[in-house]
Amino acid sequence: MEPNLRARLRAGDPDAFGVLFDGYARAVYNLGFRLTGNWSAAEEVVSLTFLEAWRLRGRIDPGGESLRPWLLGIAVNVSRNLARAARRHQAALSRLPPPPLVPDFAEELAGRLDDQARLREAAKALGALRDGEREVIVLCVWSELDYATAARALGVPAGTVRSRLSRARRKLSKLAPAGREPAGGREQVLGDRENAARPEPEGTDERQ
């Protein structure tokens, strides 16, 4: 990216934010999906993350590493807030009488069923983790951040990231189906939809 991008972002240049969005929207979407397990919620994570980035633009360091970890840290917080809101909404719905059953003929499609089965599998395994453990899996394994960078994104010590990741891997190794246990290094832990799970170019890291 151009050398003065950070200064333009701090100044609130809309074109500069367009460059930032083009470079990192997919990374934010992937993280949002892996934390929420829901396509539409992941899209909301993207929208709210970049709105929050705009609000916090004055905190952008004039120089330093890529802005990707900063954005992913914002996305983690946005996902937490959405999860809390979803729990409150579900609690409110649980107090209502159940609606009449309506057949969902779309579920007869094989592709739809396959997607739902994989989502249930991922949600079941990740749901057994604590929030902090799930977040380090998403950041370190799927988003490929190292311990130090993930720690900065979460605002915790690197040792905390390491211990959470170790606990999460032990738990997932007991929960994942045969042949789908969490892998070490930068490999993925659980499958999700191909387009979200396969890393794609997310922009060139700026070093300014």
C-alpha cells in the first residue's frame, strides 16, 4: 500500500478506507464466520468492524506493522457483542409460545443438507470451548496470526494466548470426528464452507 495510507486513514479519507476494506474485508469475514457459524452474522461482523475502525481511526499508529491484526481484534470484540445480543434475543424468544411447524422444502437439497451438517459439526465442537479459547483458535489457526500478534489483537499476554490455544486443541482433539482432529501449526481445525475456509489474498501488509 502507498506510504501515506496510515496518515490518510487517520485523517478520515474515504478512499483510504476503501483501500483498507478491499485489502482486509475477506479476513474479517472469515473470522466473523468462524466465531458465529452464521453467514449473515459474519457479514454483519464485517460491516460493524469497519464502522468501528472508522470511529477509532485516530488511534491508528502512524507507523508500524500491518493493520490486519488491529482489524481482527476489533472483529473479535464485535463478534462477542453480537453473541451477547443473540443470547438475549434467544432468551426473549424462548418466553414466547412456539410457532406452528412449517415444512422447509429447501432442506431437501443435498448441498444445503451438507452445509448444515458441517455447520452443526463445527458449532458443536467450537461451542464446547470457552470464548477465549475459541477466539485464539480463530486468530492463530485459521487467521494465521502468531502468538504475539494475536495477543496484541486480544489485549492479553502472549503466554495467555499460548495456554488458551493448548487447552482448545486438547478439547477439540476429543470432540472432532475421526480424521478431522485439530492440526498443529497453521492448519485449520474444523471445516466450514469452502470459500470461507480457504485463505485468499487479503491485501499487502503495509510497513510504514
